[in-house]
Amino acid sequence: MTAHPPVMILGCGRSGTSIFGELFEGLANYSYVSEPPFADVLATDFSEPWAFKVPHESAGFPALPGLSFPLEQMLIAAPAVRFFWIVRHPLDAISSLRIGIAQNWGHHPRPPDWHDWLDRPLVEQCAHHWAFLNRAGFTQVAAVAEVVHFEAMIRDPLAFARSVCARIGVDGDAHDATLQRWAARVQDSNNAAFIEAKTSRGYSRNDHKVRLGRWRENLSEEEIDRIWPIVAAPAERFGYARPG
């Protein structure tokens, strides 16, 4: 068995899952796969270090509400797996979810009642998606997952990366160059250093200057009034309050 545990990154789309996942590219011999079918995850040789981001559903593996896979089977296949749940302020995540949700609810796993929300305003659909994943999805893994926050990753990406390394037993000092390269990409605003995660590029909108607090550029007070009751309970669970 490898000295470094398998890692699975979970969370609502547009909450930093992709760029977080790409931290593992080149880190301590980890192989990183973004959104593989869950059947492929189970077929992995866990004698080597692997990291996965939000697997896709696979036939024959009944998913749990808010997850795309059966947790028990993952724990049987890889008892040492470390789960990270990354969460982002709901108003910022909703601002960023709009492109994908507008495309036939393109983010997964979908809430089971997603069809019932299609006649609602787009921001309410996005709010329902965020709330369902961060309520039902997180509840499935709360006993085994470590919570990390998008805001901490953006504010101090190098400290964030070193903290993740410490949690999985990787010597951050020995991988300083890798961590520095990754941290340089993680920016609050677009600039020469910023390099967006590969799988996120199709979901980007050039309608905001910053990532922390982008809701101020994207959402009206009327929209916030409509969506905050949808997200309020899981937002409070993760320490987020309605601004103002």
C-alpha cells in the first residue's frame, strides 16, 4: 500500500473542486483524474497514490442523495481514502453556477427534483442545486470528510496547499516547487499569473472582477431576497451569513 492515501475531492460545482484537484498533478507521485466514472475509480490500483474529483455515476452503483456514488463501496475498496469537501459562499457559487445550470442542469449530481425547478428563475435553480449538495450530499460524508473553504484557498493558496499536504502525510517542503506553481495560479482576479482549471473554462463568464464577493457584481438585492431562504440552513452550517 502506498504511503499516501487515495484522495477524493467533493463539493458543489463552481466551488473550487477543479483547481483544488489540480493541486495533485505532480504532487508526491499522485495521479489525478477529474470526474471519472465511479466504476473506473473502483477498478483503480490503490497501491499507487490517486486523487479523484467528483466521480460520475456508473450503472450498477446506486448513488446516494447528493453524491454520485455509493459511499460504502468506496470505503470497502479504499479504506484509507481521504475525502475533502470544498464549499464556497452560496451567493458567489450561485453567480458562477448559472452557465452550467442553464445548460440542461449541467452540473452533477443533480437534485432528484431538478425537473420541478425548471420553471423557476435561474438563480433559484442554482440556489437549489447548491443547497441540495451542501445539505444532502455533505450529510452523506460528514463523518469521514474534511471541510475546506474556497475563500481560504483564494486568500492564501500556498498555506492552503501546505495544510492539505499535512493532512495527507505529504512533506510540503519536499514539494515546495509544485506547491508554489499551483499557488501562483490561484488568484482572486484575472491577471498574468492566473491559470484557470482546465475543466472549469467552459463554465466561466467574464462578468466579474473578483472571485470573493463576486455576487456584488452579479446579483441584485431582489434576487438575494429570493434565493437566501433556499440556502440559509446549509449556509449557516458552513459558517456563511447573508451579507449586509
